[in-house]
Amino acid sequence: MTLTLKLTGKLFESDELVDVLKAVKDLSEKEDLAVVTGGGGLARRYIAVGRSLRLNEGYLDLLGIESSRMNALLVALYLDGYKGVPRSLEEFVSVWSFKRPVVAGGFQPGQSTAGVASLIAEATGSRELILATTVDSVYDADPRKYPNARPLKEVRLSELMDILARDQDVRAGTYELIDPLAAKVLMRAKIRVRVLHYRDMRRYLQGEDVGSRVVPE
Amino acid sequence: MTLTLKLTGKLFESDELVDVLKAVKDLSEKEDLAVVTGGGGLARRYIAVGRSLRLNEGYLDLLGIESSRMNALLVALYLDGYKGVPRSLEEFVSVWSFKRPVVAGGFQPGQSTAGVASLIAEATGSRELILATTVDSVYDADPRKYPNARPLKEVRLSELMDILARDQDVRAGTYELIDPLAAKVLMRAKIRVRVLHYRDMRRYLQGEDVGSRVVPE
Amino acid sequence: MTLTLKLTGKLFESDELVDVLKAVKDLSEKEDLAVVTGGGGLARRYIAVGRSLRLNEGYLDLLGIESSRMNALLVALYLDGYKGVPRSLEEFVSVWSFKRPVVAGGFQPGQSTAGVASLIAEATGSRELILATTVDSVYDADPRKYPNARPLKEVRLSELMDILARDQDVRAGTYELIDPLAAKVLMRAKIRVRVLHYRDMRRYLQGEDVGSRVVPE
Amino acid sequence: MTLTLKLTGKLFESDELVDVLKAVKDLSEKEDLAVVTGGGGLARRYIAVGRSLRLNEGYLDLLGIESSRMNALLVALYLDGYKGVPRSLEEFVSVWSFKRPVVAGGFQPGQSTAGVASLIAEATGSRELILATTVDSVYDADPRKYPNARPLKEVRLSELMDILARDQDVRAGTYELIDPLAAKVLMRAKIRVRVLHYRDMRRYLQGEDVGSRVVPE
Amino acid sequence: MTLTLKLTGKLFESDELVDVLKAVKDLSEKEDLAVVTGGGGLARRYIAVGRSLRLNEGYLDLLGIESSRMNALLVALYLDGYKGVPRSLEEFVSVWSFKRPVVAGGFQPGQSTAGVASLIAEATGSRELILATTVDSVYDADPRKYPNARPLKEVRLSELMDILARDQDVRAGTYELIDPLAAKVLMRAKIRVRVLHYRDMRRYLQGEDVGSRVVPE
Amino acid sequence: MTLTLKLTGKLFESDELVDVLKAVKDLSEKEDLAVVTGGGGLARRYIAVGRSLRLNEGYLDLLGIESSRMNALLVALYLDGYKGVPRSLEEFVSVWSFKRPVVAGGFQPGQSTAGVASLIAEATGSRELILATTVDSVYDADPRKYPNARPLKEVRLSELMDILARDQDVRAGTYELIDPLAAKVLMRAKIRVRVLHYRDMRRYLQGEDVGSRVVPE
């Protein structure tokens, strides 16, 4: 079975990085795995410098993309798979043809790595897109603001997009999860999403039903 | 001055193709010109075949992108500029460094060539993005449905996006003009847009104030 | 066993396209398959436009090549093989190293896709080159002019080239089959050719002795 | 004005190499110059080894092509132009866009570097194709066999091809000059050819009417 | 005149980054400028993570190289030159052919970016290699250990290499300046080196004789 | 098990070339084999010509690298593996991901193909680096000068480097074996080296303990 896994860029600043990547490696030996990495704090730092140099927003995005590729290279060199980092979806699908794990960062200005992950999940015919992030679940409201926000074990994608549209704060916090490109692609390709905290990767690997399921409806 | 010009794919099925491309060539000799071409009927035909082969939507988009590159190659071979067709924004900006006209088609699934044109306009620091299409203006309602719809000489981008969101039919007709990626990029980069009919390219070249202006506000 | 299959560009305008490609996919699962596609009507249309723009013949050939790659991409995305389209023989043999089906269109101005298919058949050590075209056999004269022209179950390549040289009309009709480059390569590499109508692909797959055999003598 | 110059591979084994390349460099500073180099004895040596390893003819051609690129690299590094060696016509025309001298060797199995030079002359719109070779002129018969063979100051291309077809020995000797692909391309693009001995490059540069002219008729 | 400038990776963590890059931009408008950037703390951080993942040293070097390319991309997007980052010397010299500023990071495991800068200085025929680093001069001993170490206004390269070989501590501190590959290349190509603190770039630009000169003897 | 084999360029001028390559092919069918080829006399010849054209040393190295790639291509086309020649370590490791034999020549000016082989041995995790050269062993002094020089069955790398540093003549003769880059990489990656004469490849293949072992201490 084919899986696409998106690792938040924040993982790469975390003490748990090595443990999580070990779980990812184990996963890559059990399934046909495509991985996408975010840029995290590295991206933010270079974008800030670029902004003080007054680069245009497209160029700032290129710096963010390059940052996500740093993280992708680290993962690619660690996994037993393709030891390069494809720079576009076309390059990704060409390399994917050879049936080895492949790791990508961003592809293009104007989109998140969640969008990239959705495009890859679609092109590889993935059974599921796993979003390994810094929240342990999807909530029905922003848990930082509403103490009694309830975690959702399962949510429809359309519903999730409504929550995001309604509540700007939630949106800001979860934008990284699913942006409009990602939503569009997941819906048209009918791809299930699992949102989980990266530190639950090992439990996921062992078959536990961790995090939330987003159903493409 | 730098300009980005997007040519609708429908132009490439039109009897006026040669005349319009002559105007484009003249323009490329006066300004630093980046050109983006749509896929038009060719894209639609290959996507239909791909759909009957049950290809996934991402692959269908790749067929549409390849169609737009056919049109881009035709224009590139005709202009006195770069004789290749860049396949990503990164490749575009690398080639653009050498100060010659460059022509691109699509870059990636999940986005329109209007999005591509916006990204290019931003990266090249274009003074204006010209959308050469099959309507002679932006209207305040769908002119095919409302006979007294009024053409707008100038419209704010936010206003235009509101019209598009309100009126699904207008949206269907003008989606090609400006999709969400394009809107986002044009807004953040503060790029003016001119919407005109491709058969008015020659008049535009001669300095006439044809079509509509979209102001990035 | 390795096979090279050349699909005429005309197939891609035919109602039988989907059925034929299904047979090709089945074939690719039984044999090591290299596929080459022609440009067909798409090539002719873009070449005509290019000619009215007064492009040189080399550039017109590039448009024809790009058209054949459109068709190649469609097939590549459908087969379970390499999801890119190699642009030169060198790129082809590099990708072929990884033992997956590969699909190419044209490579270079001044040659037909039959020439490309011969080069690929040689480089891959193909047991046979299958030319899937719009005639069901090789004839001893042009069947459109001579009602009693006889189909040839087997013909020597040198003999076929003589027929082509003698009869300009036959030549015009079958030029697509075997051009001088193709003949030269087939002869030197001693590759057997099978000429069949594309609608007989399924019967060929089932082991029937359809079409004509051309023996490299 | 644009010129394409083909240097025989034999030049690269000659004592006059340095002098001739100096003349080529001077020429590249006066005209827009595209250069193509043959493989010469280097190609023959590697092809012989490859044959004793029983490589197929297509692979032997690849060795010949790589040899011609060795010579191309030498010239490219010496001229003040593009410091790479394009590997296909498409790559050539992309690089040529930037208005610098470009040097290529072979492109593809099954064709001579004379064919390559013709394709380049066509694509660059060259005023003339110069074939710098080891004969000082075209003759009306093989001068090695017929002592009173007469040099031809000017000859029509069709006539030259007739001589080559009639006289196998002449053909063997001059095949390097113009093969069928070259003839076809030169004719369709109406490119004049000048055949001269490489040691006359300096005189040609000074405006002398050295060698033979081949008229594309 | 052609100059090669190597910027230490430490610059990219400094508050003076923007000011220094402005001086570099001014320099790039006066001279034909090639720039090489180090990886700095970013490289060290990713190498440390890679080491805890037990990657081999060659892969760790690849992470360091990718880090230096992050910095190179930032500079390339800021300068008015080539907007890509060449990944090998061959790619560098190809792009350099088009007479625009080019920025590179590392090329290959097993060598420092000082080695890269020397190779580029040699290939571009640079009049001088400027090493913009974190020391304001070359000293005759390690100034951190010997308070009365004297700065050297001019030093022969062979002498400098002797100091480095004799004094391991100096070597550790200045290894970044000139490693064995760099020394070998500078010597054979007879390239002068200027060592200066990056914050003196502006003064250098204004013609001051800042830092130390290393003479290739 | 993974092995890296470096073939001296001199092999390619030897009468034993075909026999040796047959042994290499047999080896490639038993082990995961990476091969690196030297440039030999071909490199020397082109470098000499380049020098008379007054090319810089970096460009001369590029000619040497291209020569080594000629030899690499010959081997690649003969083995049943990747039919291209990677031009950098990054390209090498990407292609190596697909678990097929890969052959490289040089990568970059300023280093020997022994350095390349060490980098490849490290990146591929090779159990051993085999240096197939023109001496049958490592000696404790230059055997051409000291008739009673003794062959060493096993030698520590540090010891070997001392011998090389002490005895310039030995160094000149064995420099091809191990240059400073190679020594550094072999030491850090703890790779065993076997030095043998290329004509002993067959015996090595049959499990004989031919040549000398160099231990990375």
C-alpha cells in the first residue's frame, strides 16, 4: 500500500527528531512511502533576512522552499530510498516510477508543503495522507482559546474547511494542515487524511488509531 | 520596463493567431516580455482521453500542462528569445536572468496558467500583467445572462473576487482570468492587471487604453 | 523478452484509442516493453501554424516532435512504468536501465518516429519491432491504386525498400513505416519488424500471427 | 551574420590543430559562429574496442558521439563562448538563444556530424555551412583513382549527391562531407555549403574564395 | 576585471549581513563578480543532526554543501545576476559564459568552499580571490593564543602553508581560509588572494588596502 | 556486499582490456558494484593539446575528466547496469539509489579519480575499495630504483602516506593510487583498500588474496 507522509518543519527543531525519523524509516520498510517535509523555523529565518533585503514575495517563497529541501535531504539521506530531492511534481513522479521511497520539500511559490503533499498523495495513488504536525488532533475550536474545545476523532473535509473559514484563529493555527490547494486536491482525489502529532508516529506505526481522520467529503 | 503577458489557450484555435502573435513579437521588441500560454481546446481534448483511461486528476492536469507547453513552444520558436520552455518557476527565473524574452506554459497540477502568469509577473517585477483572453472587458455581471451588464474600465481586485464569489456563472466564465492563487499573488505583489481581448493586442501595443484595469487592492 | 512498439500518431485521433492502449498495457505486463508514439494530426496542425509564421523546417520538426511527446505522455501516464518522456536516445537508455516500461516520442529534427523506434529497438536489444499503423499488412503495390495488390505475409527489408524506391505513391503512404534511417538501423542490428494495424494489437497479444513480417535481409 | 562550421575529426590528430583553432577563434570574433566537431581517430579507436566487446551498433555510435564531444569540449574551452557541449539540437537552440559561440559534437546514433551541422545551420539560420575537411575541393571523380579528376569550384547539391550515388569509392571518401540527412536538410533549408581543407581556414577568414561551393539545388 | 569573492558562512548569522550584501551588490555592478558562500552555523547544525542519525561523512558533507547553497540562493536572489545556484564547476562555467554575476555554494564532499572558490577563481581567470572572513588579517601566529602575534600585510602562500602546517591551532582557526586543494589551485593558477574581515568589504570597495595579501609563490 | 572498483586509465590502452572488463562484468553480477575509471593516455594527450592552446589548469582538468568519462561510458555500455555516466557525486548517489551497477569517471578539477573512488566508496558504504592499477603490490620503496624493495601484503594507510611523503619518486609513481583527498576520505570512513594489478582481477574474482591490503589506520 502507498502512503504519503507530511512532516511539519517544526519537527526539525525538536529534540524528538531522531526518534521520529526512526519511526519513519520503519514505516518506509513496511509501506511504499512518499515523504514531504516543511521548512519550519529555518524557512522563517531566511525569509526574514530576505525581507530585510527587500526581495519580492515570490523570492521569499523560494527561500522557504529551499529550507524545506534541506529537511528533505536530511530525511532522504537517512532512509533507504532515493538520495536526491525532486524539485517539481513531474520530477517526483519520474523518480517514483522506480519504486523506492522518495522525499520532497516544497515545489513552487504560492503554495504550502501541505499542498505539495496532497499533489503527491494524488499522483502516487496513496491510500492515506498522514499529516504529522504539532497538534495531537483536529478540534472543533481553537483549544488555546476555548478550554472546552473537543478533539474530533473524525471530521469531514468540507466541515473542516468551514471551521477554518469561520474561525480565523483556528485557521491561523491549522493553515499549515490544509490550505485551499490541498483541500481541492484531497477532495477531487478522495484521499483520506490522518492528522497526528509527530511524536505519535511510532504508535501509528504499531497500528494504533491515533489523531484524527479527515474524510474527503 | 517588464511586462508579463498571458495568452488564453483559445487563441491557438483562432484564425487570428498569426496576427496576434505578430503583435506579441512587436511588443517583445519594445519591452522585456515574459509570456505564458494556456492549453485551450488541446488541453481539453487530452484531458477527456485521459479521463476515459481513468487517470487520476493530477495526471490529467499534467496533460493539460503539456498542452499549454505545446502552445508555449510555438510562441518561443517564433519570438526572438529563449528557444526552450521552462518547466518550473525556478527554471523560469534562471533563464530570465539572461535578459531575453521567455515563454512558459503551465508549471504544476492544481493551478491555472493565470496562477503561473502571476508568479512570473511577481518574480520578474513586472509593471503589469496583461491577460489576453476572449472577453473585451471585465463586466459587473455575466454579459451572456444579463444583457445590460456593464463593462468596467477599472475594478479593484478584491471587488472582482467578490463578484466571482457571488456569481457562480460569472465565476465559471472568468475563472480562467484570475483564480485564488493568482489573486493572492497579485495582491501581495501589488501588480496591476489589464484584461483585454486578444484581438486588441495590436491596439494595446499602439498605446490605446483597451480592456479593463484591475487594481491590486 | 524485450519488444519495441511504435504506435502511429493517427491512433490518437481514433475512437479505438482506449481499447488499443488497454492491449498495450497488457503487453507491457508480459514483456519488457519500449513504446514510441507518432505525432499524427496534432503534429500536422502545429506544423501548419508554424509554417504560416514562417518558422524554419527544423523548428517545424520540433513542433512535430513535441506533438509526439504529448501522445507519449498520455501513454506513459497510463502504463505502469516510467512517468516521464525521454527527449533523446541517451536519456532513453539511461532510464531504460531501471527495467521499467518507457515511452518516447520523437528525438530530433530530420527523422521520423520510425527512425526513433529503430534506434530504441537496437539499443534495448529488442527481439522485434512492432509497427502498429493504419494498414493491416505490407502490400506488393499501393492497394489504393492497384485493386489486386497482394498483401505480403513476409518480406525482406531490402525488397521492401526497393518497392518503396520504385513506387513513389506507395512510398508516400508507407514512408511512416520505414524511412532510410530506420532501414539502416534495422539492417545493421538484424531486427525483425512486424507491421500490423493498431486494431489488431489485441490479437497480436493473444499470439495470432497478424500483419506482415519484415526480415532484416 | 551567422555561420556554422564543421571541423573534421581528423583535424584533432593533426599538427596544424593549434593554428586552425586560432583561425576559428578569430572567425568567432567576427561572426555569430556555431561549431560542430567530428570524432576522428578517437571515435574509430573506441568503436573498435566496443566492437570487440560485442556492443550493439547503437552503443558504438554513442562511443563515437562521446569522442566528438571530447573534441567539442576542447574547442569550447578555447573559444570565448559557451563552456559546455550541448547534447541535442534542443539543448543547442536553447543555449544559442543567448548569442554566444556554441560548440557541439554528435547528437544521436545513426547520423554523422555532418547531419548535426546541417540541422544546426538550419536552426540558427546560418548564411553558410563550412565543411572544413581533409580535401581542398569537391572533385568530379575520386582524385585518388582518377589522376585527371577535376576540382569543381561550384556544384549543385543534387549533382553532388548523384556523383556520390554513382561512384561508391567517391562516396566512401566523401560520405563524411554530406550524408542523406545532411543533404535533405540543406536542400529544404536552402543553405549554401563551402567545402575546404582545414588548413585553408585562415585564407577563408581573410576573404579568399577557397575550396568549393555547393549550391542547394 | 573579474573577481571571485568568498563569503564566510558566519556572515549569514551576523547582524551585518544586510550591510555587507549591499557592498557585495555594489561590487557586482563594478566588476565581473563570482561569489561563493560558506555554510556556517547552519551547516554545523545539520551535520550534527546527521551525525546523530549515523550518516556517513560523505552524506554529512552533502548536508553542509546544501547549507552553503541556502546562503548562495539568498545572495543570488539579491544580486542582479543569475538566479540559480550551480551545483558543480562544470555547471558554473556554463552559466558564467553568459557574463552575469553567479553565486555558488559547495560542490562536492571532501573539500571546503575555499577550494570551490579557488577552482572558480581559476576557471574565470579572476584577477584576485577575496576571502571575506571573520579575521581582519593573516597573522604570523594565532592571535588568540599569542597576544603579540603580528598581522601580515603581505605573505607568500608557501609561507602561509608552512605556518598552517607548523601550528595546529592556527591551522584549525584558518583552515577555512585555505585548505590543501585551495593552496594547490591558487599556486598553479598564480592567483592573488586578499584576506579581509567581511565588515571591511565596503572599505575594500572604496579602494582601501584592507586586510592581507597572499602572493601565490 | 558493496564494492567500489577503480580501473586505472592505462588499462584502456592495454591489450588486456577486453579480458579485464569481462572479469569486471562477472564481478558486477556477484556484488553491488560501483566502478570508477581513470583517463590514462587519452587524458594526457588532450591536456597536452589544451596546454599548447594555453588553457588554464582548471580547463585542462576538465579535459582530463572528460577523457575518464569516455572510458567510463565504454564500461557502462558493456556492463548490465546504468547506461549513463554521472557527472558529480550527487548525481552518482541519486542513480545508485536504484540498485544497479554504476560507472563514473572524474567529477571535478583539482582531484584524482582515486579521490572520486574514495568518495563513492564512502557514499555507497563499500566494504572495500579495489584499486586496479599497473603495479602488482604496494612496495616499501620504489621497486624501479631499489631492486630489493619488498612488496607489502598489508600496510596501514598512515604508514603508506608516510612512505609517499618521504620518497618523492615513489610518490610520483603511486600518486595515482591515493592522493590526499582519497587518504582523508578512506581514513574517516574506515574503508579497506586493495591494490592489485588489473591483470589479477580474474584471480581476485576467484577469491585469491592478490595484491596488497591497505588498512585505514
